[in-house]
Amino acid sequence: MRTLIISAVALLAFLLVPLFVQSPYALHIFILLFMAVALGESWNVIGGYAGQYSVGHSAWYGLGAYGAFILLQRNATPPWFGVWVAVAVAVVVALAVGWITFRLRGPYFVLASIAVAEIIRLLALNWKDLTNGAEGILASDIPPLKLGETVITDWNSKTPYYYMGLLLAVFCIAVNLVVKRSKLGYYLQAIREDQDAAHSLGIPLTLCKNAALGISAALTALAGSFAALYIGFIEPQAVFGIDISIQLLLTCIIGGIGTITGPLFGAIVLVLLSEALRSSLAQAHLLVYGVLVIAVILTMPDGIVGFVVQRMRRKAGTQ
Amino acid sequence: MVLIQSVLGGVLIGGVYALIGIGLTLIFGVMRVINFAQGELVMVGMYVTFFLFQLLGVDPFLSVVLTMPALFLLGALLQRTLINQVLDALPQNQILLTIGIGLVLSNLAMLAFTSDYRILSTSYSSSSVALGAIRLSTPLIYCFLITAAITAALYWFLVKTDTGHAIRATAQDRDAAQLMGVNVRNMGILAFGMGSALAGAAGALVAPIYYIYPQVGGAFTLKAFVVVVLGGMGSIIGATLGGVLIGVAESVSGTYFGSGWKDVCVYVIFLLVLLLKPSGLLGKSRV
């Protein structure tokens, strides 16, 4: 109950922010935060609950981005319709890939996931007729969002992106909540803890992992297309590169996997630190991720949230 | 003729992939840790070579004798301070730690040297040797000869010396080796140092051939995985063979499908090997 009230208050506060905050930079930070939360929660479904460490999620991120951009550019399809086609494509490809790679375990699955993302990146780079190759695509003329005849927004300020980002982050958190408490969620956590034991209890391994990957890929594609539209430009390395996979994986790891709050905290820490150090690090902003993940693995392998929870339990125990 | 030309070219560059792969497989064999920072160590080797050449005029191929010890120290240090702490942790956490190390190395390089592409050009950079109708680039030939020498020396070390025996014993059975009085902790440091030194050597050897920039490592890491999985995780002969095979596959597919597609072929082969024979060509099944 208390969590519910806190969440409701926080959501209301976030809804009101753009009414009081005018600075585009502040809104920009919030949007980055929402994207990081959405992406971290997306990875959490497959990496956190099922324990399948995909380092190839840039594949779904990029498919979402390219799908929305190609439809926008070719057919002038508004992105909020086009993105669902992109999500469908990402899910179909993810299921095909999952069907092949989920027989692999541990490090072999990690390697296969990287290889798949690389193959898709190279396809995007070489299939110039469809993707415009290394030159990339510019998002031009995003049509205004209309309800009936009233124009809701023409996407010229940061505020519409703010609300879209908030909606996306809340949606990804909600999906996580549903998955975590569903039968599927318990199956996935059983697989994470001991795959062989789960199998012997009759849990269909490949089916569960594929369901988790499908959900995760759909959310990642959704977040990827939003991020790409916000930035306004895509090219293969920027959306399919391994940097993206590592960023969304580490958001989850640093915060703590398999929890709802983990990716939230991971996103806050990483976005704020990266922004604070942006001027001094410039292109080397992933240094923050590297240093943090080393520190987290060595000192708090369950992530920040896991570490804090453990501390609190120990404190409660001694009292 | 074109086929022979591209096969030979593939064998030559495959030697370098083998060198990086052998380093990776050595580390995996002794410690069961997959080093995702292997390519970044190659990158460090490339920069060391570049600056030795730029500032002191040391020939890139001669600089191997300096980059190898330098990278050995870096690797041993990483092992002692960081990797040693996660030897008993979950494999995922070991992977994440090495990913973190790789990120730190490449981003530090970016801070120190900017993301500019650098080129190391020597007097013989663009020369080639003709064998009948076949022309092979001179730096690539030097590169292959030195690779072969280093690999041979490594075999000799592992097969003939006591320390080499101890390393192989640790790789075969950590506990048994420890009971026989082998200091497995030191063997780990030695193995990581040697693996890094091999990456450094590879970096020195490819410095005159590739562009040098902070993110060049990622491509080498991936290729090293392909080589090692193809040969069989932990098998040094397998990695040697895998390196040459991947070099040839890349070169031949580049010739016939265009250079944009050669890496696609390499990764498709990789996935096929993972699925059909995950223990690799010469490895024992550990999956």
C-alpha cells in the first residue's frame, strides 16, 4: 500500500514537472532518464528475471529505430503508427533468434547474442536501398499528433517528448510488474536460479525464455524508436553498435537485476553521472559505465538496490 | 588464381587472429574466465607501437620485444588486482567485469589520444612481394613470420618447461594441480600476463596494417571469440587452426561477396559452429 501511494505521488509530481520547469536542458535530462529507465526495464525482463545475459539488445533497439524511420521517410507513416510495425518486426526476428540461440548457455549465449546484433548491424550497413547505409536517415517532417481535428502537439518543444518518455517508462515498469507476478515470471526466476532443476520440474525452458525475449525485444524496440525520434538521426553504428547493448545492460546490472527498482536507480545514477561529467569526458562518457560496473561487481554483486536491501535487512536483524 | 591469392592473404592475416585467440584461450583454459577485454589489450598494443614509432622511430615489427613485456605487466596487474577477486563468482559477473575493464581501457585511450584515426606508415607499408602471378603485401608477410615464431616459442614453453607444465596442469585440473604443489594463483597471473602479451604482440603486428583508434578493440574481441569457439575453448592448437580458418573465410568471402559482407560470413560461421558443434573442432565438450 505504501509503495502504491509513493508511486502515485511520484507519478503526479512527474506529470506536473513541465508546468513548472521551463528549462529545455532540465527537460532533456528528464527525457534521458525516462529512456534509460525504459531500456533498463526492457533488458530486465530477459536478463533480470530469466538470467539470460543478452549483450545484443542493440539489435531490437536498432530495429525499432529503423522500422519507424524507414516508414516515416518512405510512406510518411506517423511514427506512433509505424513503431508498431517496427515492434512486430523486432519480435519476429527476436523469436527466430531465440529459437536458435536459447539452446546455448552461459557465456555461449552471450557470444551468440553479440554475433546476432553484429550481423544485423552489418545488414543495415550494407542494405543501402533500404537503410541508406552508413549515411543514415534523418527524421524529417514528423507529422503533428492530432486527435480528430485538434492538434495536440507538433513536436517542436521538449514537452511532448517529456510526456511520451514518461508514458514509455511507466509502461515498461508496468510490464515488468505484470511479468514478475505472473506464472511466467516465476518460471523465469526458477530458470535463472537453476535451469536444470526448473527443467526437471516440467518448466518449458525454451518457450519461457522465448516469451521473455519477445517481451523484452518489443519494449526495447519501442524505447529505441522513441530515442531515435528524439535524437532525430540514425545510422547503423549509433543504433546497432555494441555500445547501446552495453549501456542498457549496465543500467540494469548497476542498479540490481531482477527487481523493479534496480533499473530505476541504475538509470538515475548513470544519467546524472554521465551528464555531470559530460564536459570533461566528452566522447569518453562510457568511462563512467566501465568504472561503475567494475566497482559494482567487486563490491556489491547484487547491484545498488540489492546492496541497500541487504544492509537494511542486516540492520533490522541486529535490532 | 584469384582464389589462391585470397586464400594466401587470408592465411597471413589469420596468423594474427590466431595470436589473439591463443591469448584468449590460454586465459580461459587456466582460469575459466572469458576475457571480453582481449581486443582492448590489442588496441593498447597498437598505441604503444604507434608512439614508439612516432617518438623514438622504433620499427613496428621490432617493437614487439617492447610491447609484449609492457602488456604482460598490464595483464598481470589486471589479474592480480581485479580478475582474481571474481574467480569463484558467477560466469556472468566475470564477463561483466572484463567488459568493464574493456570500457575503461578504450575510453581512457579516447581521453588520452582523442578518437582520431591514426595511421602508422613505414617505408615498406605499401610494398609487396610477387610469387608468380600472386602478390602478397610485405608487412603482412613479416607479420605472419613473426606470428609463427611467437606461436612456436609459446608451444615450446608450454610443452618443454616446468612452468609450462604447471600452466597446463592448472588448466587441466585446478585442484589436482594445487595438490601437486603448483601455485595456481601465480599460474593465473602468469596466464593472464601471457594472454595480454600475445594480444600486445598482435597489436604491434597489425599497427602498420589497420587504422589505430580507441574503439578498434571491439572488432578484435569478437574475432578472437570466433577463432576460439571454432577451435574449441581452451585448445591452443584449435585456436591456431581457427585463426587461420577465419582469416581464409574472411578473405575469400571478401573477394567473392564484397568487403562489406565478409564479417557477416564470419559471424554466420560462428553461429553455425555454436549450434552444430559447440565444443569446436578440437575441443572437449564443456557446454
